[in-house]
Amino acid sequence: MATAVSAPGKVLLAGGYTVLDPACRGLVLALSARIHCVASPSLPSPSSPTAGRITVRSPQFQDAVWEYQVSPSDIDGAGVSVVQTNDGDGNPFVLTTLKYVLSYLSLPTPPSTTLTILADNPYYSQPPPPIPRFNNLPFPIKSAYKTGLGSSAALVTSLTSCLLLHFSPEHDKINNNKDGEEGGGEGLEKHILHNLAQTSHCAAQGKVGSGFDVAAATYGSCIYRRFPPSLLSTIPDPTTSPEFTKSLKNVINQRWETMECDPITLPEQIGLLMGDVQCGSSTPGMVKTVLNWRSNGGEEAEEVWKGLNSKNEALIAVIQGINNNSTDNNTSEKEEDESLTSHIHQIRATIRHLSAQTSVPIEPPTQTALLDSATALPGVIGGVVPGAGGYDAVCFLYRKNDGVEADLRRFLGEWKVENGVVKVLELGMEGGEGVRVEDVKGYADVKGYFEGVVEL
């Protein structure tokens, strides 16, 4: 039988840079744009052995097929060996996830399996509409322009969950309770999915990131405080250490107590709209520069950092307050919007100061002009350059009153940027569902992507 799983993308509305600090929290919203993984038994191949043959394919792109042979490691306890057997560029996120998940499962010779990856259209810049669901793009995946929704985190989370479910026949669902206190132990617990996806993602990146993107992909929209980076340092080299599998299982099975992932949603009367600016930024270089500035900036840098964190916390508190008072009539829509607008402006002012101090274009002047002009529209509460900032995307909050969204869409479609106009991404905010099991028949409208792989 086939197994299908999807995981959402993210937008970090507040907490860019500071979310790397375990003393700070960020507000991350899960998005309706998802990355899907469908696992199915492979057809026999005369050129490859049946056992241990894993094929991963991303049929929306050219030449996006990776063949792997899985086998026992030469070193006992060092996990499984995963080797790409076909020519072409490798995919470190796929390879690392396979190695970590199959090592965790102690499955050195899995049944021959095909994994099909599909990405919802908003993850990549697209041609003008109309376009089909899971649009086919006529170039290799490395040439696709990403819109900054956390594609690698959603990929690793959906792939991890799909593999765990597919190779654990005793489980056919995911236990949606974060703390595992309900559900009678039935289903794979989300903390296992999260910990394994987080560990695989960090290993594939070659560094330990903040992890908010994997947390949102797993749990959905949340207020996030990162896990201790030292937690993953206890896992040794998977290629040489006989302690790898033991250490990996120990880290994955424990609860990461100091990490926080508290559910939150936007108030139901407030909408989210994102635009693709299509210019791009080098996020890793920007983050490195900002962190170096903080390390060497003394008291002044620390004051800016703490000030930004306090403003982020204030915005989170306002959103929580509106949610908690949604049934009261003490606060008018105007007062709610003005409060949110004020807090967003304060965050942006501090971000611009940080940009000036570090010479990192977190909110570049062109983005400032766009955000200010859009926020002046009636019903538009405020906008930010989310996450690490730069030129990737913009995100707006607006009041769900008649005509507001249409006016904002029209405005963005007329706003000139380097590569044309700002393209609205067809997505919205999701709540606290996060990673979920899908019905394989739900992909029947893109049947061609599965020909010779699985019947839909």
C-alpha cells in the first residue's frame, strides 16, 4: 500500500535573527502551501537488487530522480549506508534524511520503495495564471527560484514522517497531541517526527539552525523557542562511529524539554497575504554577519537585540489578547488594528536600525517603500519582510472586510520591482495541524506524475 504525508511551509512573522537565541521567542505561522511525499513499493528492476533500492523523484522538475542503495554499514552501530547510484547532482536533504530515518528504524535493507515528492505552487516563482495544481516547471530543481517558504524543512518533515509511517506497519496515523498525553499511545507521536526531522535537517545543512521552520512543519503555527544547540552535538559522525545509532535514538526518543512550541493563530478576522518580490537574498551570509555583529558589538548591540526581542514579545501578546477577547465587545476593530499596526511599526523601526548597524539589507529601502505604501491602504494593518529579511518576499496582515484583500492584491500587482511586479502567493495561514497523513486518492488530478509508480 502507498503512504502519503504532507507538511506545511512557514512564515516567521516576528523573531528574525533573535529566534536563534534560546532566550528569545519567535512567532511562526504555518502556511497552506505544503510539500507532499508519497511512498509506494517499487516495481522490480532487472538492473537493481530488490532489497534496499530507494528511488526518490520530484516529477515537477527536469532530471529530478535520485536512486539510492541502502545496505548495512561496515561498522556495527554506525547506522545504515545510503549511496546514490545514478548520475547527476545529489540532494543532501533527501540522502541525509534517508540515512537518519532508516538508521533510527534499524532498517539496513528496506523493501524496494519509490518516494514521489510534490510541492505546492507557491514554493517557487511561477508563470502567470492559470496554472495547474503542482505545476510542471521546465528546468532542473536547482534552477527554480524559491519564494522563501521553508521548502527544505517541509521536505525533510514530510519525507521523515512518510518513511516512518510506511516502514512502521503498526502505525497508520500521527498522534496530533504534542505531549503524547492523549490518544492512548496510538499513532506516531509528533515529538518523534519532529526530533528526527529536526536532526536530519540540521545534519543536511551542515549546521544547527534555529529550527522554527521544522517546528512549524511538524506542529503548525506556534510561538517558538529553540532547542539547545548542544543537544545535537552528542550525535557522532554517522559514517565512522559505532555509537551513532545508539546516540541518535537517545536524542530522538527524549522530550526536548526546553524547546517551546506553543500553538497560536491569527485572530479569525485578520487575514494574511504574501507577495513574491522575485529578487532573492543570500540568507546564510546575512545571518552570519548579524551574529558576528552581536558577538562583537558589546553593550550597544545587546541593547538593540533585547529591544527587538521585547517588541516581538509585545506583538505576540497583542495577538494573544485579541484572540482571548474575541467574544468581548470592549475593544473595537479600529483599536485592535491600531495596536497591531503600532507594534509592527516598532519592530520594523528596530529592524532598520539593525540593518544600519550591520550593513545587512534586512529591510532594504525598496522594501520599506513597498511596505509603507501598502500599509497606507484602508484595512491593511501592516507588513513585514519576514524571517531574515532581504528581497525574497513580503507578508501583510489585513482586516477581512469587504474589498480589502482585493485592493491589496491590485496594489501589489501594480507595484514595480526589479523583475516585474510583486506576485501574490496563493496561500493562507493554517492553524495547528502541521504534518498530516493524506489520502493517496487525493492526487488523482495529477495522475501523470505517478504513472508506473502507484495506482491512484
